[in-house]
Amino acid sequence: MVKRTVEELRQEAADLFHVAIDAADPGPATARALLNRSEVIEAAKSVTLLAFGKGAVAMARAALPIVGEKLRYGVVVTTEMAAEPVENLEVIAGGHPVPNEGSLVGGEALARAATQAGGGDLVLALISGGGSALAVAPIDGLDLSDKIALNRALLRSGADIIEMNALRSAASRLKGGGLAYLAAPASVLGLILSDVPGDDPAVVASGPTAPGAANPSALTKAIERVGAAGFSPEKLKPIAATRAEPPTPGDVINRIVGSNSISLDAVAAFAEKMGWKTVILDRWLEGDVADAAERFHAAAQDCVRSDAPVAILAGGETSVTVTGEGRGGRNQELALRLARICHERPFKRDWCFLSGGTDGRDGPTDAAGGLVDAGSWQRIIDAGVMPDALLANNDSNKALAASGDLLTTGPTGTNVADIQILLLR
């Protein structure tokens, strides 16, 4: 392998990240899945198309030519940045990661459209990550302000995705199979772009088309966490209200059309073709970003004993327990934490590390994540800011902006969680 400069390493890491994004392109994935299920479209009297999530626009556009004249009505709910007109469909911009008034409008539109489908009709649900916040329909006893407060408390709480979705499902008329219930007696075909571990349809966007068993232990933990994060447990009492039985399993078909594991495998295959020895650190990296940074550093230390160029890869969704008031996201903070560790305990190899959200947005910022190298920590100091203080304030966005290490892609139109790439030369 030809020796690379640090800038070339950084470019190669960025290229590998775009391989991950391309592998999760929701348009082609949706078209392939629908063509394989063309008999379901043909058998339907009419089709109601409901697309929601960060990949909703691309998924809806890919489905329209296949649905054709069977289309009865359609709704697309996505982020403000991704919202674009889609022929013959109503497009609504919701809020993410915290729901807003648009999220409520979008959730009610989805619920209303599902309810209007009848026997012999098909509800085609195109679901991608982010749907939990982008489309909300609170149960009786909760309003939008409660949902916003609940989501903010969840984001601060350190809850994992399973706990988050258990609570979101219990507080919603759409989630936890709610959309499938509203659509009955119509059939439901759910095509799902997964951003969760194990690619469980009951977990992506909190499982609107996947009626399933409750997870009381995860729900209990989530309630405890949001209570500690400042949300009143009294507001959660309406969750105990009984929901009517969901439709029989035969009424619903769910298929995964793209996922983090598919993207991770694509990155590994491409890296190997480029001459990198690949190491999969974790097929679903989770837990606190401080622990994840230490794991990457330890794995890299094991690899530096060899002269071979190594790409250490992972996919998943870490978490940040927010104690400060700064701006950032889990990917930016993970990158900043690894930059600090490597500054304090350096390698004798050139390296760069990328952590990015495949949707192009990390937390409430315009960055997808961070791309750091051996000089990043010192560049922050040289810029006149104190990286330790920024890190303590969860202000990773400001720190990485100072060093020129923000990873910016713009909206990608997909979402299969996060990808991490550590290149050692």
C-alpha cells in the first residue's frame, strides 16, 4: 500500500463513510423490495402510502411508479432539511430529535389516512429512523408539550434505544403497532430502513407496524431515567390506559430493506479492496461515548504492533449523559474524546478517526459527526479555546469547529444509525 499523508487518510475515511451512506440509499432499496412484493400491490383495491422518517422522501419517490394508479392517498413526514415536494403526496416537515408542531400535524395525518383505509386496501408504510420524533400522536392525557418534554428528558437521560422506544410506544397511538391497529381491516406492508440493533421492526421508529409483546422492564427503566432527568412521573400515568387489541399477524408484513449491518459490511468490503486489513470492533457499538473511545484506543494499541495498515470499524448508536449546556452530539463527542485520549497516550502510527451519523446530522447541529487525527487536540488549543472545558460542557461542536474537524455532509436522505472508522497507517 502506498504511504498516505494525514490529509489523504482523512479523505479515505470520508470516502469510506460515503460507502456506508450509499449502501443505505433508501430509494433503490425500496424499489427492490416492492418489485419482489409486486403481487401485494396487484391484489390491493387501493394503496395508501405513508412514508415517515429521515429517508421518507426517497422511499416515497421510489414507490410511486410501482404503486401506479392504485394510489389512493399518501402522506410523507420527514425533517425540515429533507422535506421536498413529492408528486401526488402531502409532505409535512416534523421536528427531530425533538418533536414540534409539525410532528403533531404529521402524526395526525398518518393516523387519519390509516383509519380511512378499508377492507381489501393496502397501507404501504415506508419507515426509516427518526420517525419517533418526526410523527407524534399522543395518547389521551398527554399533549405535544408533554411529548416534547418527554423526548428532551429521554435525550438527557442516558437511556438506550430499547428503553427509549418502550416509553415512546407506550405514550403513542402510532407506535408499538398503533399504525397497524388504526389501519385494520386493511392489510399493511411495512418496508423498513433499520437504524437499531438486530433490525427488529418493533424497534425502528418505535414499531408503528409491528404489534408485539410489551417490554415492561425496559419501560420501567425508561420511566426511572426520565424521572431522574426532570420529567414528572405523574405525567406518565395515562400510559397505563388499555389499548385495543392489534390486528392479527396475518394482516401485517414487515421487511427490512436497509440496515447498519449492511452498511458496515459494505465499508469493510470496500476497505479490504483498497488494501486495508479490517477489524470489526463491534457490530453494534453502544453505551457511553467515554467507554467507546477507550475501546477504540485499546483496539488501536493492539494493532500498532503490526506494520499492516488497519481499518478498525464499528456501527451502532452510543449515548451521552448530558451534564453541560453546550452543543454537540454523540458522534462529535466520541471523536473529541478519542482525540484527547490519543493526545495523552499517543500512537507511533499516523491515524485518523471518523464517527458520523448516516443521516448527516448529529444531535441538534448541522454536522454529521467528527473527523479527528493526531493533531486535533493541539489545534483546538492553538485556536484559543480550552478543549477540556468544552468537553465537560458537552460542547463538542464548538471544539471540533475550532480545529476544523467537523464532519459535514448535509442531509443524506437515509438513516441507519452511526458508523465509526479508525484508520492506522
